[in-house]
Amino acid sequence: MIQVFIDGQEGTTGLAIESLLAARTDIRLLRIDASRRKDPAARKAMLNQADVAVLCLPDEAARESVAMTVNPDVRILDASTAHRTMTGWAYGFAELSGKHRQAIATGRRIAVPGCHATGFVAAVYPLVASGLLPKDVPLTCHSITGYSGGGKKMITAYEDQNRPAAFSSPRQYALNLSHKHLPEMTRATGLETPPAFNPIVCDFYAGMAVSVPLHARQFAKPMTRAGLQEFLSEYYNKQRFVTVRDAPADGFLPANLLVGTNELSLYVNGNDDMFTLVSVLDNLGKGAAGAAMQNLNIAMGLPEDTGFQERKGS
């Protein structure tokens, strides 16, 4: 059995990963006594005993856990922001390329992508990697997310019966345009400058829709909406968890279509002058816990959909 230790198992992402892994018969979860969760010696012992250590911690604590892991056979999956742009860490988005998938399969250090970043990178990476979009293209990104992405503190605030009236309205945040996912969004796509990023938290628990508006003139060669959809459909054609779909017939695209799954649906909306690429995913699924389990499967040589029961979303 694969021995897995979740360091930070009491957080929102940690609990979601534990729920996924606990149902598997090929996984043995190593659990630390609640009274010793912050005991460095106890954490170090668990980290070095595991086959896979999954870090669901604040950035500084994640760095401490990596430093404490001295057993060279332990694979580390870090769900924090700490190592997503670090040399020597595989970027855990296997669908992007064969090179990404191989790095996950052979690496000992794997950074699980952020939720907003996953949606943006899914849409933009293929276009930059293929030369369809120049690396210096200025981009904008809007991302609507459920409040569970803010962790336990935000969940408590949103579910408080006495919450402020403002919580019933979409709320923009990171207004200084320095969101912590921006370095990852830039590096992972190969862009030379970060996008202008506008995240919005809304009054629903989980799900997200990440939008990237584009003008046809931004492309390196003539592009139509149908041509862009055909390109992305072919790019992701053989991927289990990423699917390019037709725009909804009713003209509305909910952000919570894929809650409870590890799926990502990519839509090409617009006309032949302007497009909007929209990635729909579960911020706690493909944006966090689901991605972690998918990466664990690949790293351990298992089929990447091991443990996932969901069917393809729509």
C-alpha cells in the first residue's frame, strides 16, 4: 500500500484530499495525533515515513516541511504557493504537455497548481507554446470563484447568519493587482508579463469560471472563433480531465457546473473579432484536491483517474 501523510490535514484542501484518499484501498493514510499537529518532531517523523507527503500548509510552513523531509525516497506534493515557480519542482498540470507529464512521473518534488492559475494556464499555455500568441502579449483575466477558495476563515464568514449584506454580492479582491497566483500564471504560460488579473468571490460554496478575453488581432496569424476552438480541441483531445466544449446554447455559463469533479471544461465564446476563453472547474477539485490526487497517481505509476468516480461533466 502507498503510505500518504497529509501535512495540514485540518485545512479545507487537506480535508478534501483526505476524503478522496480515504476511500481508496491502495492508500494508507498516516495520521498524526491532533495534539501533535504542530510538533516539529512528530511532523518530521511522519514526513520521512511516507511514500508521498502532501503539503496543505501556508507557504512558510510548507518550506519548513520540505526542509524536514530528509528521506530521498519521499515524493512531495505541495499544494501551497511556495514552490510553483521554483526550479527543480515539477509543475503538476500533466495535460499541458508530454514534458509536464513526464516531470510529474519522475519527479520527487511536485507543485500542485493554484485554482485560478489552473483555469488561466489551461486556456493560455497552448496558445503561447504554439506561437499563436506572442509571449509579450498583454492579457486580462477575470475569475469568479466560490467562497470555499478562501479557506476556513472565509467559509465561516460567508456561512454566518449575521454576515454583512455585502457578502450577498460578488466581491472583487486583490485590487492592488498583486494576487499571489500571478507569478505562477506568468511563468507557467511562458508569458513575459503578468496578466491584469481580476478575481471575484461570490456567494456560492464551490466552483469557478476563469475568463480570458482576446482580440483576433492579438494572434500571430489570422484566427477565427471556430479555428481557435478546433485548435484547442485537438490540443486536449486525448486528455481525460480537460475537455473543450461548445458554448452553451442558452447563452449562460454557470461557474458551478463541475463541482465535485476533477474535470475542467474549456469554452471558446465570442465571434471572429473577439473571443473569450472560459475555463470552468471546481476550485476544490481540479483546482486543489483533485489535482493533488491526479498527480499522486501519475507519480506512483498508476492510471491518472484512479480513485475518481465522476463521469465527464457538461
